[in-house]
Amino acid sequence: MRLAASSGLRLGVINSDESLLPFPNYGGGAIITRNVISRLPKFFEVTYFPPVRLLDEVCDPSTRDALVSALRGLERGNMHVPQSFIEFFESRFFKLRLKERISEYSSLMEKEAGSVDYLFDPEYFPFNDRRRYLPLDYRLSDVFALSRRSGKRAFVEIMGLSDLQHNWLFEPIVHYVKYSPFLRPGGLFHAARFDIITRVYAHNLKKEMFAGVFALSWGSLYNLGLDHCAKCGVPNPALAIDANLLNYRKRAEEKEDSVVFFARLVMQKGLFELPFIFKSVLKRTETKLVVIGRFFSDRDERRFFDLLERCGVRDRVIWKGYLTGAPLFEEVSRSRVLVYPSHSDSFSFVIMESLAVGTPVVAYNIPGPYSVFAKLPAVKFVNEFDSEAMAEQAARLLKAPASDYDALMRDERVMEFLRSYFSWDDVAKSVAELIFQRAAHSRSTRGVY
């Protein structure tokens, strides 16, 4: 479909994860949201709805002032922010108790929703499930509540629901309990609770209030049982990387004999499996492990280093902390292989960026990344939780002859794939096309799953 700029379709954007606002936000979803939403005014009349979670996160005047400044900045970027929202945060916010804020602000949102044709949450995820002070429908997400209350149908792009497995409470728990303090008796209850919540959210996506459901990969839709859903789709391309990353590439003879891991340092990214995998690599070849990322709890940090000691590999592991930009890409490009035992990805910026800087990847065959990268020779997939197979593939890449290694990274399939992901403008256009297509058929698809 050929798109015209400013088509006249009025889109209300509700970003539940605050990616457009001046608050800490980590992960690939935030990067995608910022880059896509900032470009959507080329195609739609966009109105921005600040999320309800701000009502207990803005706790002092300086934070409030930063928020208002950010909202005015969005206005300068051709995105409409209703004056009623700005006035609420500027003048009314600290005069009201929390319950009064919720009542007044939700009423404002419902009123402003009357001026848009559709709603759109570009990072749909159950962020409000622990906020028990919210009305039940808002605990099920802003876009769910606002669509239900205003009667406006919604589009969502799912980024955090793709981890749902039909056997989530069985096989994965058996494996996780070996590595993680998370799954104590209380942790098992939390895991069961999260599984139930996730299934509720996945089921809700089939409701008529959702005019379109988008994901970063077909594997994510498959994992949710939505791969044959008529209103579902995947933007192509779904994300973008900087073409300048290719400048970090090195020949095999310029690289170090090291293994690298970079991600959020949490259980879902395979943090507690990493020591066992690296121990198995060392049985096959001499190397070191470079870990890059931020721990999100002191308990996880202690547990990780305890596991390194237990596995007898602590002296071979270097933790670089959190790196971004040039320091990160330089470090990853120097290593011979990225080991990535993640259980939680819809697509994976980590894999994309590693390939771009010239470092091959060994990863678990979870549905999202597997559906994207399976045909590329520079990404080796092994069965999820198979740490021995991951170690074996990593060791092969560490010991590969330089000529074979360089040919692997210069393979035209890899290069052609990377070149197709160099433009955020193309990503925004692909999202806009999906919205237009689903909007054009929204009447005929009512009641059609």
C-alpha cells in the first residue's frame, strides 16, 4: 500500500512503558518505540496519552517539571499533546490525593479519546498488574481500559508477551530451579502467577476491541498461538540498526580468543546458566569470558559470582559493567563468539548488533529469534537449556580456521540480511502500513479472530 504523509487518520498513542519520557528505560523495546513513534506523525495525526503509571511515579516538583518539559518537546516534534494533560500535571497534580488523581486523569483520557479514530500501544505489556490502587481495567493496561471505556478500537505491538510457553510451568521450572534462587517456594508462586497473567493478556488480544495485533517476529505470534490470526501481522523490517556498526568488523586474526555475553543481567537472559556453559567451553578450549551489562538486583549479582566460584571459572571471567555505544561495540567485535542463552526475546537486538560488528552467535532456539535468524550461517541455534550443545558450538567457533571464520561473517546471506535493517524510516513505514491495512478492514473483521 502506498502511504501519503498526514493521511488524516487520527491515532492516539498510549506508551505504557514511558519510552518517550525522561525516565530510565532499558531494553530493545524502548529503542524501537522511540524511533517508530517519533516518525508516525509523517503518516497520522498523532495524539500522545501519558500513561497512568505516572500518577505514582511523579513524586516531586523536579520530576514533574521534567515530565512537562518532555511533553512540550513532543509537541514541537509534530505530536499533539492535549493541553488538558499538560495543565493537569502542571497545576492540578500535587493538589490531589492518589485516588483523586486517578479519577480526574482517567476522565481526561476518556474525554480526549473522543478526538481520535484508533488507539495504539507500541509496547504492549502488563505493566500495571501490581498497581492495585488502579481500577481493574487499567491494571490490565492503559490501552485496554481506554478502548473499553471510550469504544475506540486499538492496535498494539507486543514485545513482552512472547515468552509464554504452553508448558511454562513444567519443563522450564525444572531447569531454572538448578540455576536460580528466583524459584524458591515463593518464587514458584510468582512464576505461576505471572504465567496466569500472561495467558490472560494473550487471550485478551483476541477481543474485538483490538483491531490489529503486531509483533516483532512470526515466532512471537506462534508462541502466543496467534500465527493464524487474521488481524495479526509483523512489520518488515521490524527494527533497525546503525549501518556504521559494520565499521567495527575485524578479521579473525585481529580478534581475541574470548567469549562475550551482553544483555540485561537477569535470569530470563540466561544469566545463571552462563557459568555452567562457560565451564563446559573451558573443557574444550582455552578462552576467557567477557560479561557486559547491568545487574538489576544485588541478590542476582551475588548469586552470579557465587556460581562462577562454584564452577571454578571466576578467574577467567571479566565483568565490564554496563557499556553502550562505541565501547560496547568495540568490545563485542573483539570477541570470537557471542554466547546468548536467552529465554526471553521477540527478535533480539543483541544478536543483530553482534552480527553487524562481525561476531557470530550461539543462541537457544526460542521461537522469536529462531524465526528471524535461522537461515543465517553465522547464528548457531541449539535446543533451549542444552548448555553442552551451546558450549560445543562456541568452542567450534573459537577454534575455527581464520579463513573459514572470515568467510562465515562475510557470507552474502548475512550481509544482505543486515542491509535490510538499516532504516528506521522503513520500520515506521511498515508499522504505518499495517495500521492502515487493518483500519481499512476493521469493520469486516469485527468478530473475526
